[in-house]
Amino acid sequence: MEQTVNQAIMECKAGKNREGNLNWIIQKFQPVICKYAGKLYSLEYEDAVQELNEALIMAVVSIDVCNAEGQSIAYLVKGIKLKFYELRRKSIVEYEYRMHSEQIDVNTNITCTDDYSEIEWKLELKKLKDKSSPMECHIIDGMVWEISDVELADLLHVSRQYINRKRRQLMKRLKDQI
């Protein structure tokens, strides 16, 4: 008789052959894990598989005993999906930040065609960014690119009021610095 997912989960929770049962569960859910690992473009495939395997193990540890096999399977698949969504969300935010910072770096680099006042302005911005927190650096970059407060708040996942308050503080610090 073949082992069921419920039996493997109960034996894991009881401490009987824990490693063997976890490996068996991981093998059973390998198609689901491979499906979602292939969709994570920001991570290497092996890293994504490892992250999703970890999510499956965490789901096995946190699951309550279910009577139906289908409930257990649905719970474990949901754990994998939630980890996938989390990794996907993080990768999108990192990608957007990387793209914006690359664009900002191009805009704030000093070139030989810049006049003196532009060079001075870029140096002052650089000094301000060096003294600022990462969030404030993003807001400075948004100010340079003239991104609206709504778009910047959406990009950084903070409120519009927070962006405006930080902008005013940064402008005051910049004026004091000059």
C-alpha cells in the first residue's frame, strides 16, 4: 500500500522518520515546485526550487491534522503559492528600484559638457544622498526625475503624505547645505 500525504505529515509531526517523510513529500510536490520556480525570472532556477522547498517544509510543519487528503494537498500547494507570490513581489520591487537607480545615475553623472552651476548642483545632490537614508535617496531620485508624489508613493509602497513630508525636509536640508 502506498503512503499518503496525510500519513507522511502525521509521521513527520510524530517524529517518525522525519527526514524520509519530508523527502517523500518534496518528491510528490516536485511538479508544482518546478512549475512556480520556472516563473521566477529574478532568481536562478535552483535557488527558486530551494526557496519553494523551504516553503513546503514550513507548510508541513505548520499544518494542523486534516481528515481529508485533498485538504492537506491544497494547504501545502497554497503554502508554495504564497511563497511564490512573496518572491515575485520582492523581485518586481527590486527590479523597479534597479531600473530607476540606473536611470538616475545616468542623469546625475558629471560630464565635460556640464556648466559650472550644473556641476555644483550635482555635487550638492551627491552630498545630500550620502547623508540620507535609502528611502530618502529614492525620494531624491524621484525629485530629479520629476516623478509625481502619487507615482513615487506607489513605487516605494508608502503614503503620498510621507513622500511630500520627506520632500519638504530634503529641500530644507538642501537649502541649509547650500
